[in-house]
Amino acid sequence: MHFFITEAERKQKHTTCCFEFQRGAFDNIFWRDDSICLHADIFDDHKLYDLFHKAIPHFDYYGVTEVTKENWQALQVLARECGGTKEAIISELAQWVHDCFQNENVFTICGL
């Protein structure tokens, strides 16, 4: 992956300045082994807040946000409309989300 890192890679870097993408609903556990992470610098440098907030109106930069299939579809559409790096970042996330939705109805983004 180019933009996202696995939880194991995050641990090796000794950083917590990441958005954690968890499978399923949040259950008060952070840094799950099957999570993937996006560093806050990437999120901020590419101005992803506007994209996420438009697709997911309840998106919380600092808190916990559950993302439904409908939210995910809206995020993909908006990313395609933006093109460029925003589209590339969301495209990289797509396989993980697809796999997640095989068994879950939502995924969770744990903010900073």
C-alpha cells in the first residue's frame, strides 16, 4: 500500500498520529490487528476532511465515526469527481472496505 499502513507497520513506526480504520462497529478497543491506518499528515495534506465530511456528514476528525455502505458509496463517488490523489487514496482503501463488508455492515474510523 502507498497511503495506508497496517497496524503492525504503525506499531513499528511508534506513532499514534493516524486515523485507524476498523472492521465493524467500534467496541472500545483501539489499534486492532486487522486495522489499517492513514497518517494524519496524509489526511491533512490532501485535504480529505472536506471529502469525508461531505460523504459522511457525521464524520468526527477527533472521535469515532461508523461508516455505512451508503456512506462508503458516496465517498467513492465524490473521490472520483475530485480525481487525483484523493481518488487514489480512496481507491487504495476500496479492497479493504470490500473485504470488511463481506462480514460487517459498517466500518469505523477512529480519529485523532
